[in-house]
Amino acid sequence: MESILSEVTGTFSALGTSAAGAWAAAAPYIDTGADWLANPWARAIGLSIIVYLTIRVIASVYSGDRQNSELGPVGIRPHTAQRLDRKTIVLPRKLMPMNMDGVSATLKIFYAYTDSRGKPSKQLVQTIPQCRLTISPSNLNKVTSTIFGHEVPDLATNDVCFPPIEIDSAPAEMPATPDRALDYVQLHKIVENWKEDDDAPLVSLHAELHEEVADQREQYIIQAAKKVAAAREGGFLHRLLNGSAAKKRPNVIGSYYIKFEFSHDPWFVLTRHPDRELKMTAWLTVLTSMFALVMDAWPQEGPRPGAADYQLERSTPRPPTARQP
């Protein structure tokens, strides 16, 4: 017991010695930092750096939610102007304000749908870094190759799911369920009765990107449908690995959504960022810091010259004076 107590005591003594040595080594730097902070110009520079970093952190945090807010549903069509390159996206003013024309951002395109469980799902189908925004004052016109997320691959009906739709009247006789998904959609006129994106604005991409988006969406649905088929028709290992695939069957009817991630540069955030809440938060940070700088530089009112002597003179009793007879 005594050996354990002595060992613990020795350990704490060693820690105390180490802490004292670390403090002694850090003391000159602490004193230097205190002297540096005593300078008002140094405090102003330090506060400016903190504000700069704070705005970048705020922009980074908002980029996961507010800054990356989804826009859609949208229809996607190819560029009609040959001068527009692969890095350009054309959007109507309905989706983005005109002051964002010419701004670069990272563009992400999602295929959003409701899976077989009735839960909303989305899949990233394309990412375009440093995409340049071109804002059109009017809505874009629809062309024959415009895609909305309604293109149905040639798959088995059992391997995918379909959205619920409203029909005017029930048929007198219910037809047999077709084996292929495309036949099922045409039989029940699902696309014609799909109302979710009737007013969807159009955006324009390069023809190659337009084809890639459609292909990536189709490949995603095909791969997910293959897992469902493997779980249904495969052996034990396939059923084990793809057991939850049937519950998450993809929908062949959905919509496209787009997201933009803009620059985190403080000047851009303060002047041109389309997210008003983010811009307001950044400006509030700047104004609060400016107020702190003004209050730090504001002259402190001290005692007036001679006031202390005057108070001391009044508080000191005067000796009585003798009257002359």
C-alpha cells in the first residue's frame, strides 16, 4: 500500500514539475501575446481575421442545408445555342435572380422519387464543378428531347414501382398486369395523369451532359431493379445480400432537382449570394464586429484635470482662523 501511495505521489509530483516547466516555457509567448493585444491596431487586425474565418465557416455550414437548397422539379433540355459550352447552365429568372448571371458554382443534379415504401428518395446523377450560370429573363421553351424523369426503362414490372395517380373513373373491367414496366405505364396512362411537375420550369445543359443525366438515371434504376430480381430469383446468398432491395424498389416516374454550392468567399457571401438568410447572418457578423471595434477605440472619459485636487481640497478641513478684536 505504501509503495502504491508513493508511486502515485511521485506521478503527481512529476506532472506538477512538467506543468511548471511548460508554463515557464510558455510564459514569454504569453507575455508577448498580451503585449500584442494591448495594441488597438493589433486587436483590430485579429478581429478582422476572426470575422473573415467566421463568414467562411457560416457559408460552409449553410452549404449543407440552406445554400444547397433544392430547386425543382425541373425539366432538362439541351442547349439550342452552339456557343454555350459544357460548363454552362441556362436557368430562367424564376429559379435564380438576374444578379447571379455569370457566377460559377458546383451544380448537382438529383433524380427524386417515392420508393415502394412510400418514402421520398433521391439519387445523385450528375455533378458539374465550376458550372457557369446564365440567367434568362424569360422561361425556356420545351423541345422534343426535354427530359422530366418520366423515361421508363425496359424492366420487369415486379422489379420497380409506380406513383399513385388519380383517375377520372374506374374501368369496368380491370385488365391483367403487364409483365413490362413500360407497358404498365402506357396501360394506366401514368405519365399523362402525373401532375407533380406540370409547371416545372426548364433548364438547359450541353447536349452531352443532357444525355449523361438521362443515362445515369436509367442505369441507376436498372441496377436497383437487378438487385430486386436477384433477391427474388437468386439463391440464398443473393436473397441475403439483397433482402432489403424489394422494400426500396425505385420508381420509374420521378422528377429532376438541382442544387448549387456557391463560393465561400466572404465578399461574395456579403454581396452576391442568393441566400438572403446567409447574407443577413454574414452582415450581422460584420456589423457586430465593427461595433466592437468602435467601442474599443472610443475614448474613455477620465477625471477632469484638477478635479481630484479640488475634491481633496474640499474634503480637507481648514484650520480655524482667529478673529481680531
